[in-house]
Amino acid sequence: MANETNNDITGALGNLANAYTSLVKQSLEIITTGVKDTLKVIEPLGKSALDVVGSATNTLGQAVQNVTSAIAPKK
């Protein structure tokens, strides 16, 4: 009878360890998937933002050149 109790406790501890391992593994998979999906969303947004900043900089540069040309004395 004592042997059966030891087997039950050993089995319960084994099941508990398996459940814990499974929960940790699933949690890590969820976090990894979340990070990957977030990066998939952020990457195009960052690229678009850089394109907008580049275009705005070029437009501003052209505007400064046009103003400078208009103000500069004609020869």
C-alpha cells in the first residue's frame, strides 16, 4: 500500500512537471509569434515613415532653392 502511494505521488509530480513544461513552452511560442507579427507590422510602417521623411526633406530643399533663386540678384 505504501508503494502505491509513492507511485501515485511520483506520477502526480511527473504530470505536474509535464504540465509546467508545456505551459512554459506554449507561453514562449505565443511571445515569439507576437514579436514576429509585431515586427511584420512595424517594418513597413518604419519604411514608409522614412520614405515620407526623405520626400519632405527633398521638398523642403527644393523650396529653399526656389526661394534663394527668387531672392538672389539677377546678373
